[in-house]
Amino acid sequence: MFNINIDTSKLNSDLEKISSWEDWYKIEKEIFHTDEWPRTSFDRLEEDLDRPVQIIEGREWEPTTDSYDISPEVSHLYEKTRQKVFAILEPEADEENKQHPELYGKRCIYCRIWTRDFSKQECPKCSNELLKFPLNEWD
């Protein structure tokens, strides 16, 4: 599993100055080292996705996985930062997305589970912050 120490001071400083997607690509490479991330093995992907749906606090939580074999701490910070960057660089689209929470779920990167209950803020298993993700469902 890939793990690095992220310089959050530099990350925050760079985010204050971000003005283009090129700036973000530079942050991805220089701070998150995304070009070094190993892919998750097929066996691990299959194992993750074969886990059963869980009922926790009356809600269905389905299994999920990650394409890259990186620490949950790095993955969580990366995804949270990526969402922040989208809001900065694409404010109109971000605002439009906020009008349609039904198109998103919430996932816990640490427990590798997700729910359709968009109102949840913390994982019921580990109490870490849940992050939104698109459901990619078509009507």
C-alpha cells in the first residue's frame, strides 16, 4: 500500500493560489504523487466488491473499493481536496450539483462502504467524514 506524508501547509498554500486545471494537475503530481500510485490488484477489487450489503443504523451500506492501492488517509485527503478544487474552478457546476443531492451517495474511504443517504456526515462504523460521490445512474 502506497503511503506518503502530505505537506498540508504547502497544499493549503497552493490551493489558495489555484486558478486552473493545470494548477491542479501540478498539485496532484507534486504533492499527492499520483503518478506513483500503484493500481489495486484485481483480487483485492473483487474481494472488496464481493462483500455483502450491510444494514447499519437502519440504512443500507454497500461495498466499494478504490482503483489505487494507497492509504485511506491519502485517498481521503486527495478526494476531499479534489472536491474542493472542483468547487473553486467550476463554481457554477458545483452549485448546480448541490441542487441535486439525489445524484450522489456518501462513502467512507476507510471502511470501503457507501450509502445513498446523502444526509449522513460521518461513517457509522469508524466516525470518519463521509465524502460525496456521483451515483452515475441514468434515468
